Amino acid sequence: MITPKPGSILLGTTRPEELRDWYRKALAPAYKGEGPIDLGGFLLVIDQRDDVGPNNDEPGRMILNFHVDDFDAVESQLRAAGVDWLVPVEDRPSGRFGTFADPDGNYLQIIQFK
């Protein structure tokens, strides 16, 4: 049996340039290219869509998690980018978590597992 490996996610939006710029600034400041944003081998494709609204009405339905080795460094990068923190950074039994949102209201988390 074959288990497919996730390679990318398509993020539909009414404002692709603004969202692409936000993701570059917050999560991939060294990325300079056009098209999909490489997030450590996982591609983020941001595309103009006419079948979505300007904001995600159910952002908790799917949360994109980023596993990090240096939580403090990534948290500082995100704060410098001006992210909107939904849940303050907290230590949990399984590790350290921080939840934030992109300009369309999609939820994202950084996680450093113990």
C-alpha cells in the first residue's frame, strides 16, 4: 500500500498579492521568488479564487502547524512581522505552542514539541 506524501497546500483568497507578501514576511523572509512559497520543502500555493469570501468564517476547521526547533527565534520573527496572536504563547505538557492568524483569518501555529 502507498501512503502519499503531502507536498503543498493551496490557499484560496480574494487578495493573493497581499496574502503572499504577508506569508513571505512572516514565515519565509529569505524567499524572493514568485509562485509557490517553499516552507522547508512544503509548498504554499496562494491563488485568486472567486468562490471564497474575504475572510475565513471557520478558521478552526484546519490549522496549519509549523514544527520548529528554536521557538524563541521563530516567535521573534513573527512578532517582528506583526502577526495577530490568537492564543498567547504557552507551555503545554507536550511542548510550546503559539497560535496566530493570517490576514484572511486562517489559523496557524508554531509548535516546539518536547
